[in-house]
Amino acid sequence: MWEDGDVRLSVVPVIALLAAIVLPGAGATQATERPWLDTSRPIEERASALIAEMTLDERIGQMTQLEMGSVDSAGVASLHLGSVLSGGGGAPTRNDVTDWREMVAAYQDAALSTRLAIPMLYGVDAIHGHNNVRGATIFPHAIGLGAAGDPALVERVARATAEEMVATGIRWDFAPVVAVPQDVRWGRTYEAFGEDPTLVSELGAAAIQGLQGTDLADPTAVLATPKHFLGDGGTAFGSATTGDYLLDQGVTDVDEVTLRAIHLPPYEAALAAGARIVMASFSSTRDGKVHADHRLLTDLLKGELGFTGFVVSDWAGVDQVHPDFDTAVAMAISAGIDMVMVPYDGQRFQDAVRAGLTTGTITQDRIEDAVRRILRVKLEMGLFEHPMPPATDPSVVGSAVHRALAREAVARSAVLLATDGSLPIDPDDTVLLVGSGASDIGAQSGGWTITWQGGRGAITPGTTIADALRDRIGGRLLAVGPAAGAEGLLADVGVVVLAEEPYAEGVGDSATLAIRTGGFLDQLRPKVDRLVVVLLSGRPVLLDEVLASADVVIAAWLPGTEGAGVVDVLVGEAPFGGTTPFTWPRTPDDARRTGKAPCDGARFPRGYGLTTDGTPLGPAACP
Ligand code: GLC
């Protein structure tokens, strides 16, 4: 009986010989004409062999990423595209799993129809589930996962997200955000895990491991993209220059030591976790736009940290580098951007690259390095062997198993900020439920849900807090919504769900940190014995009015489609275990935290949260 190893070792030459005889040309074609397809060769050798075959147009094509609304299959082929993306809300017409998979497959077929058949990479922002897809499980945004603070939970959520992405044919996620926000007035606060570099490092690495798994060549592995390098969460209030933004895409005006101490650790952890793509930040440092910063993108990331994957620009981020587009392209690529999320006019971008090569502002070596990095990642993930992932069961998208996981994450992310002991809602309590977020999946989900900015209402299938409470306590839920304001109605418990209006990126930058109470507190207070306020927000918000009226205050962040997780902590089916991952400022002016002591200008320090009976889970509330 041969040992297993012997069998492998002794028969291989015979098989290869047979293959060469029986399949004339097969072995030869792979071995000679297209050696980059020979998986027995080292990745570097395969990349070199392919690059040697590529024309300049084909090389520049690999560096080009266009959005799906700006390119059809013919364009993918004619421009030799390396990648196509869906921006926020970039969905096919029917926006169902089959439609998504057919769309991605059509783009891939076009890429494979080109002379060298280099497969394209399709990328999407799946930052809290596969959030562009109607019917997908929408998990709590990262701020909630930061409040739960459990890397294992983050990894499970990321893996579930990857499973839903693969069902639609997509293996590249522009996530996780590993920003370390230093001012919660930033509209992207909720996309991040917290203000502490160590927490962000741990949870960012867990998200990457969940998405990528243990073997990137597994056709169900999804590429992660830690973003946005470097310092996106540290911009100063009022430094933004994009539209009417206040902080987003502004200037991270700190010294090198602070930049490295706060914003770099998550990338060191991300690379150690196996990240192969990094997205550059729109923001600037004191040295100027990150998208044109050779010191950060090349010397630090690729040199000092030894990053061998590729850097992708942000959405038209290159355009912001210089008023002259050709100059901007040359500056960004020379600084270390390898793939450009153009995302509209591919021809114009490719012409700009050729112009740069002609004038010498871009070198052939830089182009070859960028292409090598892109091909390296495509080869590592087995994209040449599996241009499309397996056609898994479409019902995995929005599956009961994933929704149960999301419900668990929602309950574990809830933070009890204040209580007089009024929770849990008892089995015989009567309840009135009001508030702008009481019956609204869109309010529960926030931005980056179905559309870029998100939106109010029944935007995708899910369970509202009202649905879940009605399921749980039946007729003891006396009323929901404005009707609850009718005179004379009395109940043991009033629940007011206050919600921020959905927003994304700089659109959500806030000078006030206000959350609309809409008169619900005054309306309900005199009608109930115990008043509970649930906050649906992407960040800490001002609490003066709420704390003056409520007996209980809960931060539920942006829980997503599974509102039952909020009810689980309200009725005591799940314990309160969450702690705020951001310092809770007393006023907007106290929001900037860099260099401040935990309770300097703060109501609650980072890590604060209570158990149901009011016992602190971490540090005490600020004096
Ligand atoms: C956006 C975001 C970035 C996202 C990209 C594609 O502007 O800054 O996080 O991945 O564009 O949607």
C-alpha cells in the first residue's frame, strides 16, 4: 500500500506525459503560449510572463476602474478594463440576486473575450451587509459593532456578508473602514468601529479575516479593502473643501507622530491580517492631498510597511489632486496609486496616462509596477482559474440564518446610557410606542443602504422596532405612531425611538450633533409611568433634552434590518453589554478628541455603558 505522498510523487510525471500525448497542445499551450495560466508556477513568474505579453493599452486598462453606469460590456473589452464597480446604489434594474450575478457575469465575459483574457475584478461597498442589494441582510453599521467590541462577532458578520456577495458573483468589498474618527461631527463616524486605534485595529483585522477567509484562492473568498489611507478620520472641523462638507475630505492637521500613533495601527493590523488592497483617502495631511502623497502611498505603505498588493483611488479622488486632469493623473499614479476609480470617463483617463508617459511625468516602470501589483492580487485569488465564484444558493441573501446573526449583533451593540431601573419591559406592562424611528427600516439602516445616502421608509425587507415589539407583546402594545398622542391613553411604559435622518459621507457632517425629538418626549411623558428613549444615530448626539425627560436612554446606533435585536434588550431577552466606542461630547465644540482627557468636555467616556440594573460595564459617567 503506498503512502499518500508516494502516490502523489510517483505518478505525477506519468500523468503529465499522458496529458502531453493524449491532449496534444493542451499541456503545450498552457506551458508555452500562456504560462501565466500555469498554476504550478510561482505567482511572480506568472505575473511577469503576462506583463511581458501586454501592450501599453492593456497595461493601462488594468489600472482603470469604471462604475457600472458608465460602461457596458463593449467598453470593458475596448478599454481592457481591470475593474468595474458599483458605487453606493449602483444596482442592476431588478436589483435582485439573479440580476446582479447576470450583470457581473456579462462584464466578466467581456473581459475574458479580450486578447489575453485577463479577468476583471468587480468591486462594491458592502459595509454593513451587501447593502446595495434589496433583500440582503443589513447588519449594524460598524459603530454598533464597535460598541459590541467583539472581534469574533465582526468576523462572523463579515463572513456572512461575503457569502451574500459571492451569491451575486462579487469578490471585492470596499471594506472595512479602518478610520479612527477623532470628531463625531464627521458624517462617516458610523462607518468606523471607534475612536481608539487598538479597538479599530482588532475589529478591522477581524473584518478582513471574515471576508477573505484563510485562503484567498478559495473562490468564495472576498477581497477586503481597508480604507481610507491615511488619516481620513482625523480631519479638522471646517477644513473640508468639497461642496458644503465641514470635515469630510478635509485636512488632518496633525504632526507625523500623531498621524502615525492614531491612524496607522489599523493598517499595520490590516496588512498582518492579509489585506491585499488599500483605498487611498480623499483627505489631506499637512503635506497636501493623500492621493498625491508619495511619502505616504509609496514610502510608508509600500516601503516601510512592505505592502505588495495594490492601492486603489477613491471615487474621482484623482481629480481633486490638481485642476489640470492630466497633471492630476500623473501626480497620483507617480505617488503610488495603482488602480484609479475614475469612475466615469475611461478614455480620458487612459489618454492622460499615455500623455504622462510621453511627457515623462509618468514612467514605464511605475506603470509596470502598478500592473504587476494588480495582476499579483488577481493571480493570488485564483481569478484566472475562477473568473466567477460558484453559483451558490441565492436564498443565502437575506437568509434567516444571517438575519438571526444580525439580530444578535443588534442586541449586543445596544448601549444603556442611563436608567432608573425601569427596564426590562415586564410581561404585563402596557406600552405606547412613538418616534420617527419606531416603524422605519430606512431610519434603522442609515446611509449606504440600497442607495448611497440611504433613505426613510420600507426601503428593503426587514423588521422594524414596532413590528418586533408587536410580535413580542401583542395587544399590550396599545398604539404606535402619532395616534399614541391621543388624549387619555395611559400606559406603563412609553418608548420613544428618535432617529437621525439617513446620510453618508460629508452630507452627514454636522455642526450641531442635534437629533430631532419632534415633540414626542413632551407628548408622551405625561401619559406613561416610565419613559424609555431609543436613539437611532450614526454617532453620539446631544442628550440634554432627552436626559431631562427620559427614565431610560439607549444608544442603538444604526441597527439595520433586524429591529428585533432592539426589542430583545428592551424586554430583557438579551442583556445590555455594549459600551460606547466614541466619547460622548457635551457640546459640539467638545467633539474633537485628539489630545483630550477622557472626560474633558464629555458626558460619557469611551467604553461607558450600563447593565440593565445600572451597573457600569466600564468607566463611570463623567462628572
Ligand atoms: C466613496 C467613498 C468610498 C467608496 C467609494 C466607492 O466616495 O469615499 O469609501 O468605497 O466612493 O463607492
